[in-house]
Amino acid sequence: MNPIIFNLEKLPDWFGVLPEIILLVFAALVIILDLFVSQKKILAAVSLIGIIASGALSLGFWGTELSFFNGLILTDSFAVFFKLLFLGVSFLIVLASEDYVNSFRRLQGEYYALLLLATTGMMLMAGAGDITTVYVSLELTGISLYALTGFLKDRKSTEAALKYLLLGAIASAVLLYGLALIFGITGKTGLGEIARAVQAQLSGSASVSPALFLGLVLLIAGFGFKIASIPFHMWVPDVYEGAPTTVTAFLSVASKAAGFAIIMRVITSVFAAPDWLARDWATVFAVLSVLTMTAANIVAIPQSNIKRMLGYSSIAQAGYLMVGLAALGSSPFPGALAGMSPAQSGVLFFLASYAFTNLGAFTAITIIAQKIGSDEIADYAGMGRRSPLLALALTFCLVSLIGIPPASGFMAKFYIFRAAVQADLLWLVIIAVINSVISAYYYLRVVKVMWLESPPSAEKVPSSALPTVSLAVSCLGVLALGTIPGLIMKLAEMVNQFMP
Amino acid sequence: MGLAAAFWVMAVFAVAAALLVVSLRNIFRTALALIVCFIAVAGLYITLSADFLAAAQILVYVGAISVLIILAIMMTREVRQGNPANRPLKLPVLAVAVVLLGLLVYVVVASPWQVSGTPPLAPTTGPLSRLLFGSQGYVLATEICAVLILAAILGAIVLAKEKEE
């Protein structure tokens, strides 16, 4: 099982962040090359090579359980899973950006560099083992994404960037306050040390100290912003609509996955013991989940802009994911064994499925918007005749978002809901299923407009090669996860065996 | 005893200045009150034996951020226009602030904080640098901050570049 051939005692600290360092080097390379090359497609190629190199190095840490820099960074299978997810997403985004970058021709170097930097930040988040690295990697991701949001430099895009920056700064402040309170009450910064200190303080008592309680609440609020859970979602509709579509796709997939990675790293494993503490935050996640799913699905119905609609849809998806978090805290075997629960592998599977599905949907939208110059759902009329394959791909992704087989969204919901039922959360599953039915209404409306309404013109909607490849890969991923889910589930369960 | 007295004097200054920041109508005076608040907080740090933090507070907040704020005011609006305060929200905001204050005071008073027990170091610069840059400390977090600044510079370039035609 252990693929490491080096002497573990002698590994230098920088070895633990080698994948991130490689990605950084390529980001710097992109910035420098940007000055000299006139053919900007080279920058995309360099980014892709960097992502592949970083992914290959990350893979080398699969199955290990090492910590570097005195525990500041961990390289376990959990981290590797997320690193590969982030790298995969940014790979597909770079591919999908081929035509889109023409809307900001002069800023292409910065675009690819910031994309790589944001990915670096997310990879560090997945491996963070200390509240200091949690915070700075979160900020690295945040700053890169704020800038990327404003790339179009028109009114909407600038407003989106400003809103994202301001609300993001408040969320960071809230998170930092929570981290400070937890440090004050435990006196530790390492996640493992904090878990032990909390366990020692709470063993035998039946209530938390006010500081720990408030700290936990503030952490959930701060991370809730990242995963766009209601009521911390105010930024989503405007930012998703205003940001460049490729960036919106990146935000809705990678940034959300990073939020869940950090929640599972910080909240659901550090505060997993004693049982009643786990059940406390599980209840919070259950309530947030109900709010998030229901409100987002209802607000999504009247949306006429497809980016906004998918924005609300992605909030709703975070709601389903939180069902998994609630199950994680109230599962029958919490505590030290929480990492082994099916809820966690369910969340990981859902995130992988959601990544392919949403990326596919957004790539299709990017291609369509590039040709018809609109994001309004009404303008998608007759897309089924103008560009059958494109419409088919988008339909398939929307079907997956509803959760209908054979698309992966079905298996994803199945795993999470099954874990929740096992954790005695039947009521939550019922609400989630009702919500899935509501969501079918607005997803299928797009499908209806595309296939049943007559097109305004018979002109075909052609697409260029690379975005199409990206779309095809996403759809294949959705299909593969939906038809042979056992494979990735095996991987997700292997991740759990190595969670601390 | 002297330190404790200084602490409370600084605390009163900081709170009073902060209240002025939110209540003054003139946005330029608000900025000046904010500077007073920053200095008072630096004073708090000194009375708590955090000498390096106090110096950093003066350099970064009083030195750089205040200048930035005042420049931003000068360049974006007529100073005489005053503070565009959102009047209808005043009471709810006050209520939220008071509740939050009560909550935080309760948390501070009622929680069993971890106290190290060792006397404060003087000066703190050496040990801090070992924590930030030493191999046994938080050097990785410091390095990530460097990358963060790179990302921020790239973002600033993007914002500053004129829109292409």
C-alpha cells in the first residue's frame, strides 16, 4: 500500500508542498512568458503542463499519512483526493477558456496565473493541518478569486468583484475571530492538538465553554460563506452573474469543494469528540441545510438569466452536501471513528460528481454565450436544432443536477441520503427529496426551451475544439460516475481509512 | 499598577475614537478619528508587552492604511459632502451592536482561558522572528503570505490596466 520509497525520517519539509511549489513555479513562468510571447495560447499550454505535473506529484502522496513543517501541512489521501479534484477542475477550466479569454485579451497572462494561484491556495487548504495555514491559504484563494471576478471590467463584473471582496473580507474577519477564540481556549494552533485539548476539556462535562461555542459558530459562519450556504450566500447571485463565465464555473465548483474540504478538516474531525459536541454541530448543519436547499430552490424558479439560475442551483447543491455533514456528526459511530463513516465518502463522491456536472453545464453555457451573446434562458430557444450535441450535453448535466439516473447526480444523492438515513435523519432526507422535485421544475424548463421551442434563426452554433473537449470530458465523467460509481466510491472509502 | 492604569486610559481612548468613527458626519474627520483609534490600540499592545506588534500596528495602520484611506477620500468625493450614513438603519444597527457587545463581554468573562503562566518576553522581536521564520515555527504560513501578496499584486495590475477597446 505504501508507495513511498524514500526514507521518511529524512524527507525535507519542502517535499510536502512539492505539488504546490511546482504549480507556483508554472504560475510565475506564465507571468514571465506573458512579457515575451505574442501567441498567448502558449500560456494556456504552460498552465496545462503545470497542472499535470502538479497532479502527478500529488498522486505520489496517495496512501501516505505524513505531516510537514511541524504539522502545518498534512499529505494524506484526503488531501490528495481534493488536490486532484482542484487540479482536474482547473485543467478543464483552462481548456474551456480558449475562446472566452478573447474578452480580456490583454490580461490573459494574469488570468492563467491567478487561476493557478487560486488552485495553489485550494490545494494548501486541503492539506492544512494548522489554523495558521488554514487561514492564509483561504486568503490566497480568496484574493485570487476576487481579482478573477473583475476581469471583464464592465459594470456588472466590477460590481461583482467589489461585492465579493467586501463580503469575503467580512467572512474572513468572522472566521479569524472564531479561530482566535478557539486558540484562546485551547492554547494550540495545530488541528490535532486542538482536537486533543477540546477532548480533554470536555471529557466528563456536558457543556462547552462560551468561547468554544462562539468560536465554533463563527467558524461555521466563515466557512459557510465559502460554500455559499444560506444565510451566508448574499454574494452568490451577483458574483456568479457578473464574473466571467469560466470564473463562475471555477467558483461554483472548486471554491465550494475547497470550502467542504476545510470544513471536514477543521470542524467535522477536530470537534468530532465527544459525541454530544458532534451532534451539536450536526444539528446546526441540518438546519442550515434545510434553509439552504429550500430557499435556493424556490428563488431559482423565477430566474431568467441562466448564470443566476445556476448560481442558486449551486447554493441548493451545497444544501444537499450539508445533509452529508449533518449525517457525519450524528452517525451512530462518531468520535474517533467519524472518519470511517459512509457520510464522509458520500460527501467526497458528491463533490466529484458535482464538479463534473457543474463544469459541464457551465462549459456548455460558455460556448453558447460565445456564439449567441446572451445568458438569458429565453434566448436558448431551439438550441436543440441549432446545435444538437451541445444541447444534449447541457441537458445531460441538468438531468444530473436534478439527480436522475444514469447521470452521476443520482448516485451522489443516493450515497448521501443513504448515510443520512443510517444516521437517523430521515426527516432531513424527506425534505431533501422534496427539494429535488422542486428543482426539477427549473432545470427542466431550460431543457424545454432548448428542445421544444422554435429557434429564432436556423444558424448553427459551432464551437471550437478545446472547450468541446472540456465539455466532453465533463459529460464522460458524469456518465462514468453515474454508471460505475463503485470505482470512485472505493477510492473515497480508501480516503477515509487514512483520515485521522 | 502604572501599566494597568495606562491600559485603561488607552482602552477608553480607543473606544471613544471608535465611537467617533461611526458617529461623525464628516467622512474626513472620521478618518482622523480612525487614526486616533489605531494609535490607542498600539498603546494597548505596549501595555500588554507586545512591543513588536505595537510597532507593526503604527507602521502599517497609522503609517500606511490611514494615508491610503485619506488619499482615497480626497480622490473619490468632495470632502464637504459628509458621511453618506444610512440613516433608516441606525436603530437596528445599534441593537445588533449592543447585543454583540454583550455577547462578547459574556464570552470573555465566562470562559476559562488558557494562560501560559510564564512572564512576558522583552523584547519580543527575536522570539517572534524565530516563530515566523524558524524551521520549528510557522515558516510555511509566512511563505504562503508571500504568495498571497503576489496574487494581490496581479489583481491590482488587472484592476489598474485600462480596459481594452
